[in-house]
Amino acid sequence: METIDKNTLEQRLDNIWKENENNSQKSEELGSYVDVETRTIRNAGIDRGSMASPGNFSTWRNTPSSGRYFMEGYGAGMTRLFRR
């Protein structure tokens, strides 16, 4: 996969979020998220390694400089996309 800069990455994730906004959910514990097919992420040219969020979800949530999005595998072929 191509290496993409942070702005391009976030624009692509913004587009995926908008396309799946009707599936978005929010909880006090997790914040806002959508569940999308992993291939949607892959087809946008994004690999999970390009998400430079440090460590795990808790670390990302408590580190303001880690970016607006965090991805986590969720079930077979699904990715949970979190957004601040």
C-alpha cells in the first residue's frame, strides 16, 4: 500500500465516516464510532499500520496529539472506526 500523509489519511477517513454516518453510535465509555467492513478501509488505500495512534484505545483516547481516528478490528471482516 502507498504511504499517505496524515491530512490525506484523515480526509479519507472523514469520507468513510460520512458514508457510514447512519450507522454511527456513541457511548459514554467509547465515544463516537462506526462499524465498517475492513475492505472499505483497504479500498480507500488505508492500512491499519498507517494509523499512528500509540498503543491501544485507552492510550489514543487520552493522548490529544494522536489524531482524530483510531481503528480496531471488530468481528470477522469488520473494523470499528472511532472518532474524537
